[in-house]
Amino acid sequence: MKKYWKSPEELKYGLNLNQEEEFEMDHKNAVIDLFEKDIPEKTTSRRNFLKLMGFSITAASVVASCKRPVQKAIPYLIKPEEVTPGNALYYASTYFDGTEYGSILVKSRDGRPIKIEGNKLSGISAGKTSARVQASVLSLYDEARYKGPMISGVESDWDKVDAEIITKLAAIRKKGGKIALLTGTVISPSTIKVIESFRESYPGTEWIQYDPVSFAGMLIANKKSFGLQQIPNYRFDRADLIVSFSADFLGTWLIPVPFTKDYAKNRKLDNGKRNMSKHIQFESVLTVTGSSADKRIPVKLSEEKIIVANIYNLLAKKAGASLVKVPKSKVNVHALVKELEAHKGKSLVVSGANDVETQLLVNRINYFLKNYGKTIDFNKPLNIRKGLDADMENLISEIENGKIDGIVFYNVNPLYNYSDKDRFENSLDKVSLQVSLSTSPDETSLMVDYNCPDHHYLESWNDAEPVKGSFSLAQPVTHPLFNTRQAQDSLLKWSGNDLKYHDLLQQNWEEKLFQLQDRESDSKKFWIRSLQDGVFTVSPSGGTENSPEWIFNNDFSEISSVSEGLELVLYETVALGDGRNANNPWLQELPDPVSKACWDNYLNVSPAFAEKNELQNEDVVEIAGLKVPVFIQPGQAEGTVSLALGYGRDNTGKVANKTGVNAWPLVTVKDETRQYSIGEVKVSKTGKKHTLALTQTHHSMEGRPIVRETSLEEYLENPAAGNESHAEAEKNKVSLYKDVKFDGHHWGMAIDLNSCTSCGACIIACQAENNIPVIGKKEVRKRRIMHWIRIDRYYSEDPEQPMVLNQPVMCQHCDNAPCENVCPVSATMHSNEGLNQVAYNRCIGTKYCINNCPYRVRRFNWYKYVENDKFDYNQNSDLGRLVLNPDVVVRERGVVEKCTFCVQRIQEKKLNAKLENRPLKDGEIEPACVQTCPSDALVFGDLSDPDSKVSRMFKSERNYHLLEDLHTLPSVGYLTKVRNVEKTHGEDKKDVGHA
Amino acid sequence: MNNCFVDQFRKQTFRVVMLVLFLMYLPVGVFGSFSNKKEGKSEGSKKELTGDVKRGQKIFFGLAELGEGAPVCANCHNTTEIDSLNWYPSSYEIGSKFKKKGLMAFKKAVLSPSTPTMKKVHAKLTLTDQDVTDVKAYLDQVAVDGLTPKKPVVKNALLMISLTIIIIIALVDAFFTWKVKFKIIHLVVILLAVAGQVKLVSHAAIALGRSKDYSPDQPIKFSHKVHANQNQIDCLYCHPSAEYGKNAGIPSVNVCMNCHILVAEGQISGKYEIDKVKAAYTNKKPIEWIRVHNLPDHVYFNHSQHVGAGKLDCTECHGDVKDMHLIKQVEDLSMGWCINCHRTKEVRFTDNKYYGDYKQLHEDLKSGKIKKVTVEDIGGTDCMKCHY
């Protein structure tokens, strides 16, 4: 059998036990530390025990003699018709933070938003969300947010701020000065109107859109190739062969959620489907996308251009087009080109490089392959990145030359993520009027004169057009928590426009967008319907998707060979992206899908590099002026190291401050585009250590056959390929116990390993739904992370070029559960619907169940994580606790908890069926993880119903259970991973490997 | 060594003595400051008003002249906390209502009332201006101090102490006085007394955190008997979400006003209580009711499951609300009580199509193997039906 491993240490030394020893003492001492501040050093003593006992008895008697406090019940004065106290309401809205888009439903309980769900009516995100969208509800209750307008850091009021700003703006207009409006990409048609109105009032206004992670290279290349300065929509569901160069389209690239949905659709093998797409990924950093690929080839980022040019040359030669002068690439691409040619119109080549030439070559390759109009759609281009890097450079030189008199920052933070922020900061003094519309403190807004905080998006009206022709609306779901004002209203007010943004928005929809549809005859009805649906898609015109005309003269410049020096690659993480949500503790504690580390960024180095330079995990090194800890990452391309952007924020809130280092200053600008890598870097040891919260060696399954995989070829021969031991386990199923029978429901979950990309959305969805606490870096390091669902990541084969397998693991709800019969107080037991339940109030914290659970899915509350200053995250403030789900108990210290299959959702849907006098429908009940999963990898349903989707998946020959030979009878089934390669066990590196 | 120990001992003794002294003086200090405060306040109010609080109190309790055949104020307007429903406003309520209003308004309300009940009762009151001023002064004082608290019942404590005395007597007699010759009697007496104490303690312990018979005073003297019994208003008229929502809900003021926009005066309560509802509506201040039925946070309870799906009658858990003036919790709402019902209550198994999924139970029901399907049969006693 193939060997799977979770960390290079495990591969080399067997199991990584060092960490265990380190924390063993800690676990022992944590029992009684009520009186000790410096817990780990002190041991539990008899004295402490007596103190604790005395205290408890006194406390108990005091509490017992107290009267119960009087509770008040205050009804509404006039109850709104739609509100029923205790019942949730869902409002359709839109999330767009400048990088990520999602059409959402906001679950609101008694007037406060508590959870984000996907909007199933949306043609783009189709009811699915990412981890960042899931976590966005918490940022509403961020204590760090601005509470009201400020002038030079001093609290003020709106009238005064408005009066001063309008006076200054008018003065600039009078002298004919220039005002810069620096925004992130704006996809809201109504906001564009507001900006236009502002520009009309102040003709000297220059509007610059700035994307820190830029797609300018692609925009310019498309302009050159087709005359269209747009980003097309990529249709991964139509592509049978996907070749990606560093485009992390399942994690961070453009619109990962719809891409993941489309990608997974074409890789499912259900309902007798016998083909799936093939995915080849060239990249230097091991990304979510790379770990899902059938073939991943680690290369230097700078070498990708050479490979692309080589592919181009082979295709151009056949087409008789002009060739590019390029050195021969290290990777032999002949087989790949042959394969691409075999998939004309059904292939897709994408590149994540922000480089005009590379993108031009990629465009031309796709054009040769006739992919335009098929897998690449220019009819419905993406609007979500519009910023040109040159505009930003121009702006800065204009500011430096004193040409700009006023600047307004909206949804941008250049003093954090602009590469030369000192230059920006110094030149800013020359601007007489500086206004920031930022919702919460950031590096830029702290430097400006006027802070006019915008509402949080859940308090705002807005609209969006992320893809041409697909519109969506955002509506406020709660009264503004602070004295903030919607940014658009501020701009309208300063333009002297009396209109409110809400009215302008409604007018725009009722007048402009109403014309584009024929479903509603009345414009008011159209508005109300759109508001209710949250989305509105222009009816397709019926025309076929055409390929745009190629207009570039193919005049490519010569490409030089790659230097041998070490290359530092900067990348975005799935959790934090460009760092704008860094003050969100949920996202900070989300283990990275690949490295499984959280609360830090670190320098990824390959195992070979680490060995050569005698580096170990957590060694602090100096690179390009930054001091960062090292993390040994298998799959990191030879000759490269990588560092995540989005960390190292300053003065933005207690969570974000001082976590990680800021890598943005390392970004450079070359040929009009920003470059996210630098060559010829040196790594030098500092001799220091910086602890990392690595979760990867947690919950190890001791090397047993947990993940099963096969190749498409073998699967087609035998659907049970790779899953042979399942049949054996089934055969050996004998038990002394009576067979458990379920009349009525028997809940189960099926997980398709072929679909899971490990994006982590389920983890955050679960955290939001089930009030899971954030415990901080120190505790995570002690392997106490509280997430009820985790995604295990296994590597196999060569550490320099590993294959990656992802496996979500939550409570398996075993019908023969080992945890149940060891509980001395029967706090955990089986329900008659197959759920393994925990009664928190009955639990006395012996942790026997944790020890006896072979899946390591039970979590222990080592501390009281609510209202505890030692865990100063969202649950430590009244504001932060508003996000808690009132249907789920907040667990006390000393009890065990775990996945419940979202029993509150099961009960809710069952009750709805009873009230409506109808049977439950299959798929009606969706636990939070299932609801959000962008790839539909998780399926939940009733195993008693033979026709339910989950039952059909359980009957699949790919289905198996974790450690099934233990006869625990889990209610969670896994479908083997199938890779689109010839044979997993044979040698198949020859077609596209190192030449 | 020894010296050190003695020193230590002295220090300890000194500390203990100081602590005892501190504890002894603590109440004096605290109460001293309270009484000071009180005096200060009444002095302050004296300056504003010329009424005599002491005399006003005498008049209120009928110890001074009120006129021939005139009722004693305190007979109707209670001055102590009570647990029954007094339809007449308490002295505290009157005091609070008129505290900010002038003397003239108070005099008018007392001597020339507008409602028939008051007209009848107050008819024989003859009060001079000085009397009215004094009574008002007294009531102002009550508005500050509140009602006199009820004295706690010490029945159980007395019982406990007497049982302890019995035990001590029995022990003394057994070892020293030997009045009773047969030791077995001592043993039986001691055992019985200890058993009695255990029973007392265990009952008290079980009742901890439960609030059976809880029936607090509400801000408005709302009578369920008047509304649900005399006026035959259905429970669900005011608590509609019991049928479809998690909470039965307390009606919002606009629901009250559906009727009370017309009904301005009650048969028993007169205008006084209904005016409070109207005031809430016009002042836009919701009424702060005292919650009676209150489950702990770790229990999930959904009304619609029981009323909407289970078609339970409200009285099964809430008792005969129709006969209660003041709402009272009749069941202890303990887990045992819940479970008992879940074990015996029949599910509407054949009526509701949802239960069609339970095929085996349907077969058993058809074949006569079981007579009915209880909540427990379909998992109604599982932990995670109520705790999650």
C-alpha cells in the first residue's frame, strides 16, 4: 500500500511525538489553575485542591441561598407583522468586500443577523459561500469599528464634518484643483452613479480603482488581444482539460466559489457518469487548487512564462504563426500540447501571473485551442477586478508633485498594502483634504484628517453586478449599531445631492433595470421581487456565445532564461486574502487548507531546502529585510520560498495587531503591473524561534488506511478500485450486540473525496452555527482547537512533489459508538435517529469518551471561553456575543462537545414538516457545513429512505467508512478519491514531468 | 522555632479579633448610613412640601380622623407586599403616580373621583387641605421607600431546629441523664429525627432553581380570569405564536389596544390599570412584564411543537389560567415532569402525514401489537430533543 503522511517529520521520523511530550505536563496542570496565573509552571498541589474545594462549597452555598433573579419579559410596543419572537427570518443580500463576491441570505433572529447562508436563486454563487463570506457576519460585531465621525482622531458629529468637508471641497473646486477618489473595484451600478454625481459636482475629480492583488496584466492583455479591457468568465464545468499556471481558482483567484462549484461538477462520478475533467497545475506554492489537481508540477514562478511560451510555440508552429524567442523549458510540454490539441474547445488554460506578456500568450493559446466562446465567456465578463496598476502609480506621482488637493479613500487601505507605503505616507501631507470612509480603523484611516465611517455591509443598501447581466441587491438587516453613515450617502451629501442612496438605488432599479426584464409589468413589483430574491439576471438574449476577434499582432518580446537564485513568492491565503478581514478571529483561527497552521504567516520552504540550510520549523530567518518563522512545506517548488500576504496589520484591532509580518512592501512594479515575487533573495538564520500554531500533527490517525484513492483508469475497470478493503470489512461484520434498527429517520452523511477542495468554508459555517469559541494561538498549539469539523490533509509520494488528499472529518455518529459505553454518567448516548448525542449539563468532564473515540472528533472545554479576559476574542464582549446562535447552548468549562449534525436544524425542519402536515423531503435538512460547501462534497440525508441521495451514495461501490474494521458502524460514509491519471500505483510521471 | 510559632499564633489571633470586630461593626455602619440617608431624604421632601409624613401615615392607617363612616385608606391600598391580587392600587403606586403631580391633582382624585367605585367608597371622606397635604407627603415617602417587604416564612427552619433539639435531647439522655431506660427508643428517636431532616433538606435541594407557584406582582394588574373567563377571549388571540412560533409570546401593546381603545374602564379595576396600558401606548414605552414561566438556558422548548403539531391544550402545562387573576406557575417545569408526559402522551400518529416515515410503528399499530404511539416511542426522551 501507498504510504500517506501528514508532515515531513512524520515521514522521516515516524510519528511526531515531541509535541506530545511538550504538552503533556500542561494537560495535567490545567486541572486546577483557578488561583494561578502562570499555569504551566505550577503543578497541581493538595493545597490548591483544598482551596478549590473550599471555594466551590462556599460558592455553592452562597448561590443556593440566593433568590432567583427576576426576569423581565418585554414585548414589542407594536409588533412588526413579519417578526415572530424566537423564529428566524432570512433576508436576501449581497456580500462584496472589494475582492470576494457572494449572493447571500442573512439569518436574523430577533433583529440581529447571526448567520450567512448562500442564496440558492443566484446564478453565480448558487447558494454556496466561502469561509470569508461566512465569517463576515462577525465583523459586524467588531468592537474595533468606528463609532462615529472623527476629525483628526477626535470624535465629532456629522454636521460639523460635512460642513468642513464641503467647504474644503468647494474651495478646491474654486481654484480648479484636483480631487482623487481612490476606491477598490466598484461593481455596484448605483454606486457608480453616485460617483458620477460626485464628479459632476467636483469636475476636478479623478476616480482611481485600486486592487492590491491586481489583475491589471490580464486586463491589459485582453485589451491588446481583443480590444476588450475585461476579465472573461471561465467555465470550468465545460472544460475537460484544465491547465493552470499559479491560478489558485479554487482558493483565491477571482471568484473561487462559483469556480469550485463548476470545477467539482465536472469531476463528480455520480449517476453513472464515467468521465471527469483532467486538471494539471503548475505552481510554486502548494495551493488549494494544486492539491486538488490530478497532476501538480512545482516550478518557479518566473519559469511559468517560459513553459507557457514553449506551449505557445508548439501550437504556433502548427498554425503557422510567429514564434517567441524563448529558452527550452525544464518541463517537457510535448505531451501536454498533444493533449491540449485533443481537447480543442474543451480545454482551458489559465494563468495567475500579473504579467501582460504571459497573459497574452495564454490568450493566444486559448485562441489556438478555440476555447473562446466555449470555456471562456466574454459575453458575460467578470466585473470584480478593474484596477490598473499604472493608475495608482500616476496618482502617487501626482500627489508627490502637489497636483492633488483632496483625496477620498473608500474601501482601500494603501498605507497597508501599497508596496511603497512610506512614499505614499510622506506625500500625503501635500494633500490638503484627506477623507476616509473606512468602517473600521486601518493603517490609512488612522492617518487622515476626516473619518466618515461607512456602515457595515449588513447595515447598508447596495447593489452589485459581479458578472455582466447578473445583478444583486444588498439590504440592511439591522439598524446601524453605531453612528455611522453609508459611504454613498456621504458622497451624495458632499455633492450637494439631496437624494438618499436608498432612493437613488430604487430609482435606478425601477427605471434602468426594469427595462431589461419582462417578468414583472410593474416597476414597484419588480423592485420588491428583486429585493426578496436578492438577485436579478437579465434574460439571456438567445444569441450564441461568440469568440471575440483576435487583433494583437503577436509581437512578443524575447523571453530570457530564469536566474538560478532563490525566488520569494508572495501569495494570498484562503482565510485572510489580502488582509482586509484580518481582525476577524474566526478567520485567523481557520487552519490554512494546505499548511494547517493558523494565527501567523510563515516562510514556506521545501524539505530539501530546509535540509540543505539546516532549517527547522519555527526557526526565524531573515529574508528581504523581514524576520519570519520557517515552515517546511512539502511541494514548495525547488528554488523558491513563499510568504503569505495579508498579515502584520497595525492598529486595526486586538485580533489583527501583530499577527504575522507584513509582506506587502515586497511587492514590486514592473512594466505597468505589480509583481508578487522577487528573485535573488537570501535567507539567513537569526538563531531565534517563533512558535507557530500548527494543527497538522493533531488528530493523527496513526497511518491506517483512512483515505482511499484510485485512478480513473482503474475506476472504470472496477468501480470498487482502491476500496477493496471495504468489501472485506463488510464480510467480517459480526457482532455480539443486537443490530441497531431505526424506525423513522436515520441521519447520515456522505462525503465525496473527489469533490472536497479543503477550502474551509464548512469549518467557519460550523463555527458560526454552533457558537464554537476561538481559543487563540497558544491554546491551538496545545491541540485544543475547538472546531467540530476539521479537514485532514494527507501527503503521499515524494515530499518535493507530493500528491495531496483532503478529508473532512467530523463526528461519525457511529451506531456502535465507542464513546457511548465508556461515559460513567451516560452523558453521551445514541438517539433513535442515529445521532450520537451529548448532554452538556450531564457531562462531568472525565474525557473518557475523547480517549475512546478512534476519530478524535470530540473537543474538551479546557476553559470557560466566554466572558474570559484570557480569551479576548468575540465572545468576551457583549457586542461580539450578539453573533451567538440562540438555539445552541454556549458550553461551560469542563464539558465535552462535538458535531451534532446540526441537530437544531434537523429539529427545526422536522417541526416545519409536522406543522405543514407533510413528510420530510430529501435534502430539506442541511447542516451548516453541507449548506455552504461550494463543491457539494457533503451530502446529508435520511439513510432509512432508500431513495435519498445519501442512501444512493452509501450504496456506491466507492463508499467506505473510517476504520470500518473496528465495527463502529459510522453514519458518515466517504467516497474514494478518483484521480484522472492512468494508474496511481504505476509510474506515470513521464508525460509531463521534469525532462 | 517556638517563638516563631507563638508570633505566628499571635498574629493569627489578632487577625481573627480584628475580623470579628469588623464584622460586628459592619451592619451598624451600613444601616447607620441607610438611616442617615432616609432622614436626609425625608428632610429634603419636607422642605418641598409642608405635609407631615407621620401625620399623613396616621391618617392613612385610620388612626386620625377621617370623617364619620369613612373607610380607612390602608384597607384598600396596601402598604406591604402581598402575594394575592389587590385590585385597588397600592400606596406605592398612588405615591409614584402623584409624586410629580401637584397637590391639587391629588386632592381632586381623592375627593372628587371620576369612577363609580371610587365615588361610592370615597363619598364619606372629609379631609381638610392639611390632611390631604399630609397624606400626600406620606405617599411621596412611600414612593421613595417602596412597600414594606413581606416577612419570610421560617416554618422549615423552625422544624429543622426543633428536630436538632430533639436529637440533642435524645443524645444527652442516652449518655448522661438516663431518664429513658431502653436505648432502642433513643436510637429510634434519633433516626426518625435525622430522617426528617434529610427529607427537609432533600426537598429543599430539589426545589432549588425551580419556581413552582411563582406568581409575582406584575406592573399592571392584568387578570387572566377577567379576559379568558368572563370575556371568553381565546388564549391564541393574545398568544398566537404559541401555534407557529418558538415562544408563545406576550402580546405587544398594540394587541391590547385592539380592545382597550374602546374598553376604557374595567368592572373591578376601574380606569387605573387600563390607563397604564394606554399610557404605554401613547408614551411609546413597552410594558415590562415579569416573566413567570422561565426554562433554564440549556433547555430548548418550542411552543409550536406542542401546541401546533402536538395539539396540546394550553391548560395541560399552564393549569386553569382561566381561573387565575394573577398568573401563577402551576407545574414545576422540571425535567421529570417533562419526561413523564413524553412517556405517556400519545402522538397524533395517523393524523399527521409527517409520521408516515415510521413504517414499523405503523405496522405494529395496525396489527394491534401496540395500542398507541407515545412521544417516547419516536424518540421523545432522547437528550438532544431538548438539549443542544
